[in-house]
Amino acid sequence: MTSEEALQLIEATLKSKTGKQLTLPEKEILKAAWDNETYTKVAESLFLSIGYIKDLASLLWQRLSDVFGEKITKNNLRLVIETLSPIPCFLEEEIAENHTDESSGSKGNILIVDDPSENLLFLTYVLTKRGYKVRSVTNSQMALRSIGNNPPDIILLDIKMPEMDGYKVCQALKADETTSEIPIIFLSALDEVMDKVKAFKVGGVDYITKPFQPEEVIARIQNQLTIQQQKRQLREQIQQHQQTVEILYQSRALLARLLNSSQDGIAAWEAVRDPITEEISDFQCLVVNPVFAKLFGQQRTDLMEKFTLKKLLNQLNPTLFDSLVKVVERGATIEREFYWKKDNLQIWYRLMAVKFGDGCLITVHDITNFKLLEYKINMEAQLLE
């Protein structure tokens, strides 16, 4: 084990049990002790007095002794840490090969809920080395408070906990809407009787047995984090889809209001082509407002369902259908006036058609009053001649 690895293990242990981190002078003291160097060298490198460094070291050894449950001094630090470390030499090499620097960004925020043990140190060490942000608590009440204040991305939860076991903790988290989506992986010893059915029934997503295998732990954690990421992406896609649907609905509602309030007839028609010759044989309605439908003596819904508009067009004007075909095929624009008599009503219209996709957009304007005024002016002019 290198001094850097030992330092990480010590710091992870202190943070998990006391919530405190090592200061820069404390780190230098630990490095010096690990490499069997003097306090004088530490004091000189930090530009501090030798007396201050010795006092600080004395307090540090007491803290470490309390945390690790064994007396630790400058002389036995290396022996104690290597003895207590659950990570054998071959595992150190394996982890080092897959080491991910935390400065590149955390892979996920993991909370470990387990009794103080070598297993807790092991998990913290392995996950931290792989780039995960890890924090740990040692009882269920601390876990619930920690999760409520800062929800993690995933929880590793020991089943055997004092006062409140892992099953009950899981049930409490799943009953709370703010924490119900956090995946929970149960931890259990190989020789423990684990009720797997109950574990899944209360909301667990997976389980890992001790002693832990690094690759298995990483694989199971990453699998759950991937699932959570996919769920978030799916929720975002659903939200975007809902927003799109709402925009389309509002757009259609606005279009409908505009069409229905217009005093002009408006329609959009699509060409119906012969499947063999691809020539235009008819038109069908895409959009039509009530004014336009009234011109044909039809209800708007009935006109939308008709697939043969050619006959109705020719009732207005025998050449109108052919003119609309030219609009679609050649991109021409037509504008013409025509006279329509229905139910003793005599009405003049001005029709304009422009190309619209593989069809045309048509507007029809009632110009009867204009025509009557024009007729009156012409008659008065003739009387004056």
C-alpha cells in the first residue's frame, strides 16, 4: 500500500465516522510517519514550529486511535493500517488500474448504511477510488436524516441494523414521495439468512453479499445508476412530448378560432393522384372553415369527409377544377370572379388559389355589395349620357 492509498483510506474512515476531514498539516504528518520521516522535516516544509507540529501530531494520533479502536502512534501507523486494511495487494493493483480521478467529476453520489467494520472501509475505499462520491452512516436514524437532507443517487443498506433493520428503513424511504425513487441495494453477510422476497417486496432493487467483490459491487451500482439515468431521460422526453402536444393543441385551437371567425371562405386542399399515372384526379379537404362549406351548401364536417370535390368545383365553374390542377402542377396563382345563385340568392365571389404543398390554399371573398355598387354606378352613368 502506498502512502497516498493509506491517506485516502484514513481520510475516508475519519469522514465516515466523524464527518471531519484531514487538514493539510495533518496529511503531511501522516505522510512523514508512513515514510518514516521526522517531524522536523514536516515543520520546515510547512514553515511551522516543531513544537506546533508535535502538539498537532499528538492530537491526531488520539483521534485515529479512537476511530480505529486501536492505539496508533507515529511508529506503528503503517503496521496498524496495513493490518486493518481489508484490501490485499492484488486488489490494490486491480483498483489502481481502474482508478478514476475524482477531479474529472463524480460518477454518482452513494450513501452506505452499515455498522463500523472493515466492510464499510472497504466499500468506501473502492468506490472512492472509482470516482464515486461516498458518504456513510452507521445506524438507521442517521441514515434517514442524512437522506432527507441530501438525497443520494443510490443507497447501499445493511439488513442487520440496531433498533431499525434495513427492511424497515427501506419501507420508510419508499413511503416518502421525495425518496421513493432512490434505488436501494441491500447488503448482507454470506452466512446471514436473507429474506430475498421480502427485500424486493419492501422496495429493494438488488442485493450484495459480504465479503464484497469489487467488480460485482461496481457492476451492480452502475447498473442501477444507468437505470435511473434512463428513467430521468424518459421523464424528460415525456415532459417535452407533453409540452409539444400542448403547443400543437393551442396552435390548432388558435387556427380554429381564426378560421371560424373569418368572414371569408378558407380551405386547404390536397391533390388526389391516380396511383398509376400520378395525375391529379380529384381533391380532398385538409382544412375548411364554415363560410367555405356554406358556399357548397355543406356542413364543414361533411365536406372534410368527401373525397370527390371535383363535382362540387364544377358546379361553381366548369373550368375551376382544371385551373386548380394548374395551380398545383405549375405553381401558378389564379384569381377570378364568379356568380353563384342559390335559394333565390344571387352572390358574387372573388376566388384566389395558390400552391400549398401538393395541393392548394383557396380563399373566397363575397363581393356582392361591391358588384351591386358597381352596377348602380354604371346605370347612373348610362342615364347621364
